[in-house]
Amino acid sequence: MSKQNSAVRRLDEYTRKHNLQPVIQGMLVALFKECPEDPYQFMVEYIQRVAQQRKTEAGCSIATGDHSQQPRVAGDDQAMSGQKAAEPDPECDPRAAQKG
């Protein structure tokens, strides 16, 4: 096995172990839906909410012995923020511009 294949395999295992793909995908979906003025702050806050949710859910699963549940993070910005999703910004979302 080449060094490159080994590195790719390690990265894939790491990504799966930490459930990174749905978190990053969800963050990008929320980012592009809301088009905030400060996208970097938005991403920081999103990741902080995910991290807090994971800690809370991990604590619950440890206390109950239930390790079967995965955090709900994939693209669900409403659940993450506890707020109603904003309407898409026409400047960022071409679908919104087509409605009007």
C-alpha cells in the first residue's frame, strides 16, 4: 500500500469516527441559506452549537447506557439554533429570486 493510500484511509477513518461530513455539510447548507454578514462568526457559532449538543447527548447516553444515538446535525440548522429558519436571501440563493 502506498503512503498516499494509507494517508487517505486514515483521513477517511478519522472523518467517519468523528462524523465530520454531515456536520460540515449541515454548516454549509445553513451558511448558504442565511448568508450572514460575518460568515466566519456564523461558522464558529455553528460548530460551538454542534460541540455543545454532542457533549449534552454524550452525557445523556453515558448516564442511560444508550450509545446508539448519533447527534442530529446534518443540515438541520433549525434544530441547532432552536429558531425558525430564515427565508433564503435572493442574493445568495437563486431559487429565492425565481419565486418573486
